[in-house]
Amino acid sequence: MSAESNQLDALLSESRVFPPSEAFRAQANFNDPSVYERAAADPEAYWAEQAQHLTWFEPFTKVLEWDPPHAKWFIGGKLNAAYNAVDRHREGPRKNKAAILWEGEPGDSRVYTYDMLGREVDRAAHMLHHLGVRKGDRVTIYLPMIPELAISVLACAKIGAIHSVVFGGFSAKSLRERILDADARVLITADAGWRRGGQIPLKANADEAVAGTAVEKVLVVRRVGEASGAKMTPGRDVYWDELAAQMPKTPYPAEPMDAEDVLFLLYTSGTTGKPKGIVHSTGGYLVGANTSLRSVFDLKDTDVFFCTADIGWVTGHTYVVYGPLTAGATVVMYEGAPDWPHRGRFWEIVEKYGVTIFYTAPTSIRTFMKWGPEIPAQYDLSSIRLMGSVGEPMNPEAWMWYHEHIGGGRAPIVDTWWQTETGCAMIAPLPGLVAAKPGSVTRPVPGISAAVLDEEGNPVELGHGGYLVITKPWPSMMRTIWRDDERFRRSYFGKFPGVYLAGDGARVDEDGYFWVLGRIDDVINVSGHRIGTMEVESALVDHPAVAEAAVIGRSHEVKGQAITAFVTVKEGVTADEALAKELKQHVVDKIGALARPEEIIFTAELPKTRSAKIMRRLLRDIAEGRVIGDTTTLADPGVIEELKKLYKEND
Ligand code: 6R9
């Protein structure tokens, strides 16, 4: 607990307050403070009002049915997500407005107006239909950040198929696991992807992943071309451009979906080795995403919105695709790394497209800090009027740097707390109404009831840490875990009946501001990406040399947390540098590069309680070089001294 409390003390002594400027307040979409009280007094009425910003084919007749842990929102309503994100804008003055400004890593770029995007989505919907995809079928999408990724997502939505996007950084094995769980029949991928000038072998991974699954067809986007060396399996694989050329140029009719029909699955890490397929609904999710853009991000028709997240994560789903597009925004989408071919790439993009709203993660901000303020200073960032942060707790230093060097000391910052499970930002300032405090996510957005509870389920005293929970249902909440409702019930509603347990620790200060402390479960947050300790542990013990493994997240200056693996090897195995390297690569092969352990520490034994539970907190203390506290529950206290020594040697 000591590191967390130290960090918290530092945060709570943070007394700087940044109220919105009068100019910002005056122009903000949400600038009447009574919205908070109104929404709290009658959340259903508030959400029903927000739902009017979408186009419904048939209106809903009831706002909410709440049978904990199951919520149904906008009952009886029919709508289509792709129609709301694209087609309805084609019918009005936004028809020729830029929907997506896409920047490729090698320097190529493309612009899609809403009308152009609509035609591409229609063609892709025809292709999916041609490949046998029907309403309710699952389509797995494994693509780089190219326009076809957004187009594929929207084409699934148009048909009423359920998309499951798998981040391109995941390995063939992770992809396979997700394809199997979703029982997908079609996979959309690319020949390869560009990353820092090199290639990510997406097609080769896909070939390995689909063998023996229900996938019958693989639709392949040509991104790299010949040089990718991608091999096509006749009868199963078809190139996107070749099939597209054969499709009718007619609109594909938008499937009227029930508000509660599933829009997508998105896999995320939990406390067991098996990732959870988070299920989101069509109506509630879209209302949440759309509202969030207008409220937290103060979106106007003149804005150019740049969210740096990959669509493979929930942030990309909500803030690259569904939120900004349903709100009719111009979205910037970037394919590559922030430092390719140079460290000013993001700022070059901001300048080129006149980005007005910029949304990124603390880990990126800390990286930019390391690279130095002279890099962004070379670009004209004066178009930026609002900035956001998401993914991990933002330290006040990073906040101040962001404020000064990117926001010109002028643009408000919205630090947004939310999760794959919550669908959109839950605790975040409305920038025209709420003063920011660096390091705090401020207060729940209107219509959301959050609290911090103790072990017994009572609200903690001010300033004390506890479990971050959401006490009332909200439209964009996850509906269940794909094919595992029991796990949904247990993981999120098992501790406090009827109350959603986020899995984060938090405190509330005297102004009612929330300060998020980080995960309280066995989930590590590396550069804003969630990784389960169990997933990494199972990958390690899968290696023939490993007897046992315990994985923890230790604090890391740039990544927030880094993965440290403590490993015991089997009899007769030499635990050396070469093996450590091999094990790291083994984890990359099994899960993906994002799960690569920062360090592997070989030890003769792991510290365990007498009931044989690995003492992770103790391992974290060791990895972070803290003094060891009470170890009397340890089966063999001698193990610690041994471990501490080893860790130092390894450092
Ligand atoms: C959107 C997203 C969710 C976890 C969450 C928490 C951490 C996200 C945060 C934050 C502090 C913020 N988290 N935003 N912690 N301040 N503003 O990141 O979803 O990938 O599911 O991760 O990320 O620990 O529980 P996801």
C-alpha cells in the first residue's frame, strides 16, 4: 500500500485548480451547471433527452428496465449504428464534409467525406453479405489503423453483424483465442501493416489463427502489397479491392436493430488467464458515445478531432469511430507510431489538419516530456482548443507539461476515467463547467452515479481509499460477457449487490473530486493497455523450461507500469540471460509485443502464503525496491532476502 499512499499524498497535496476561462465557458455546449442536478434527480429523463441526438427508425417506448445486473435501455427503439454515424449526415449539409482525414505512416494520406465514406461502407456491407455474413453473425477484424478498419466496423454495423476488433499488435495465438470464443465466420485482415518502417505480418498471423476455426472466408486488404509476401488460400481468401470491384454500387439498406441488439464484442483482460468478450448494445452504447462527444469533448461542427488510440481498443471504438462520427465530426486517423519517421509526427499532423481537439494517454505525454518541449515547439499547435487524457492515472507533472507545451497554457484538459466495460467516459470534467485539478478525473459526468466504498459497501470517509463503483445503471454499460453471464455477474456485481465494481481503487476529496489510484485486481496497466497477470503467467509456464511464474506490474516512469516476471525453472535447466531473452520472446509469441516482460527474474522459489497463494504485493515491493513489511504469513521468509538480492543484481 505504501507506494500508492505516497503517490496519493503527492496527488492530494496538489492544490492547483484550473477553472474554465470565461470565453470557453460561454461557448461550451454544456454551460448550465444545473445539468448535474437535473440529471441526478432523474437520470432516465436525462438519458432519454440525450437519446434524441440519434436518429431512431422507431422510437423507444420505455427508457430503462433494471434487473440487476442486467439493464435494458431504450426499450422498443430501433436504430442502426452505421446509419447514425454516416448515412444520416449524407442526407444533410454534412454530405461533403470531411468525415475521416487519414494519415498513413509512410506519408500517404486519404480524405473521406461523409458521402464517400458512406459509399465505401455500403460496398463493404455488400462484400460481407456476399461472403455470407448475416445479422447477428460475428466478424473478427484484425487490421492496422487504415480507413478500411473504420469502414469494416461500420459495414458490420450496417448489416447488423457483431464486430470483434482485435488489436493488430496481438499475436496469432491471441487472435485465434478471440476468433474461437466469438465463433466468427469471417475475418477481415491486411496483407501486412506498417510499423516504424517495418512490417507487421498480419496475414501470416491470420493464417495461423484461423486454421481449424469456424472462419470460412478471409477478406484481405492490400496495405503493403507484394513486399508483404502474403499468401492467399484459394476458396477462402479474397482481396478486398478485387471483391469490391464486383459489388453493386447501390446503397446497402441499414438493418433496423433493436436498441438492445449487440453492436460489438471487445476482448479485455481480467483476473483470469482468459480474456473477457465485453458485450455492448446498439442503442445504449451509441447514446453514451454520442453524448460524451458533445459534453466532455464539447464537440462543434467546426472541430477537427484527433484521438490517437488504435481502433483495436475501446478508446478507438468510442472516440475514433462511433462518438465523433455519430456527432458529425471530422476525425483524424493516424496509422503509425508517434516517432516515425520523427518525434514530431503527432504535432506535424495537428498542424497539417488544424486539429482542435486532441485526445491521448498519459504514457504518450510522459514520452513527449522525455523527448523535450523543443519538439512540439517547432509546430503550430494554436488550433488546439481542448485536450483529453485516458488510460491511466495522469501524474500532475505530466498534466502541467501537457497544459503548457501542447495546450499553450490555454486549452482545458479533460482527464477521462472509464473502461472497456463502461463504453464511454464516466468520470471527467465538462470543460465549460468544472475546474480541473491536475491528477484528478474530477466528478462523474451528468447521469452517472459513482462512489468509493469500503469493504462493507459503505461510502469511505473523505480522503480515504476504497473501491470505485458505479451505483446506478447507465446506457453504455456492458450488457454481459460473451457467453459467460455468470462471470459477468461475479466479476462486476459479486462484491456489492446491484452495484458495478470497476476494479479500480479511488479516493474522493473535500470538493467531491475523484482521484483514481489504479487497479486493485491482478490487472496490469502497461502504457494504458490492460494485461492480466494470469495471461502472462500462463504464457510463461507454457515454456518447457519454466516450473512456476509470478507476474506483477511495477511502477515505470514512462509506461505507468511495467511487467516483471519472477520465474522458477525446472530441474537441470540453466537460468541465464539467453533463457530470459527466450522467455520474453515466448510471451510475445503467445500474447503479443504489448505483453513483453520488462525483466525476468529467476529465483529458486516464489514467496507464498501458507495457503499457497503467491504474494504479489510482496513481489511488487521487491521490484520497486521498497522495504519489506510483515512477512510472517510467508511459508518460507528466507525466500525474500534471496529475491531482493536477485532483483538488485538484475537491475
Ligand atoms: C478507456 C480505457 C480501463 C482501466 C481502468 C483504469 C485505467 C482509464 C483512466 C484510468 C486513471 C484515467 N484508466 N482511464 N486510470 N485515470 N483517466 O482505458 O479502457 O483499456 O478497459 O482500461 O484503465 O484502471 O480500470 P480499458
